[in-house]
Amino acid sequence: MLDTFLVPANTTVSAKGDGPTIDLSGATHRVFLLTLKISDIVEQESLDVSVYGSPDGAAWSAKPIATFPQKFYRGEHPLLLDLSAQAETRYLRAHWEVARWGRGTETPMFRFEIGLREVPADILKEATAEAKALIS
């Protein structure tokens, strides 16, 4: 079961950047829970986070395979990433953009992390069964 970070805990950023390359070969399943945790921020700034995929860890997708909605505040924000239809995606990497406006310093500052956890098959099966029951 894969349980790691796309962006390491307590990463502080003040400019756009990329997280480390994460190898998905240890994952049993292709559905993941991404959790963006913003722990520190200054007022009047925004954080945009996207996730890119790669078959080889060198050439990255032209468009993100997942994107968190733009964030302005501290908090925890989950996002489900289903790669079951993208067998060629073997690596993931987060990319972030930051912006600041208004008074004070023009340099943005965010402290955040992005957890990556594989969703176990039994939980997926149970959730799918519940969803089908609701639809019927």
C-alpha cells in the first residue's frame, strides 16, 4: 500500500515550483487519495496546485491529470485521483503556483504538504456498492 507525500510535510514556498517525482510502481491499485494540507499562509495570496503524470519520470503530461481548486486559506482539502484508465502513468509530480496582492510584502508564503495514499480495494468496492444502491 502506497502512502507517501507528493509535497513533503511542512514545505514552505514563496515562488512556483515542483515537488519530487513519485514512483507508483509499488501501488497495488490505481486509485489514490490526495490531501492538500495548508498549515501557514499570509493574507491576500493564492495557491494553485496541479498534479502531472509521466510514463518514464522524464516526459510529463502537457496538461495536469488532477487540479485542486485555487486556495486562499489554511485547511485540509482531499481529492480523489483515479488512474485505473491510465496504465501508462507510472510517476506523479505536483506543481504549484503562488500569487500575492494588496499591501505589505509582495512575496507570497505558503507552508503546505500533499499526502498521497492508495485507496484499498475493499473500500473502493464498498463505496461502489453504496453508490449503486443509491442510484437504484
